[in-house]
Amino acid sequence: VGCVILDKNGKILAIKAHEKAGLAHAELNAITHAFKSLRPEISLPKEANALHEFICKNHQGVFKDSIAFVTLEPCS
């Protein structure tokens, strides 16, 4: 699974993938990468659940008007 996040002007903020079973999904990896580039002064938690909670509570609209495209692997 992969995820691309674009800003309102179509600039790529992040391109990330799900790296391994049991680790963070592509969406969280992409959101984390984009968040770090937009808000480098903020230190982020490492653990996936804590990271998700932190970004949900502290995004302050940084992704307003952004869009995410997510791929899924084909079903067999």
C-alpha cells in the first residue's frame, strides 16, 4: 500500500509506503513525513498509536486543502 499527499497547489508533500506487517500504515507514514516537513520544530512520538493520537490532536490545520491518494494491493 502506498500514499501520496499533495498540498492545495499540487506540490508533493510526501510519498510513503507500508513497509512491513505490524508497522505503521502508508497513510500514517506519509502524514508523518509531511507533518515533519511542514512543522519541523515539533518533536513527534515514535510509536504508531501515540504518533497517530499526537497528530490528530496537534495538526492545527496544517493539512487544510491537502489531498491524499492511497493505493491498495490487488486482491488474489
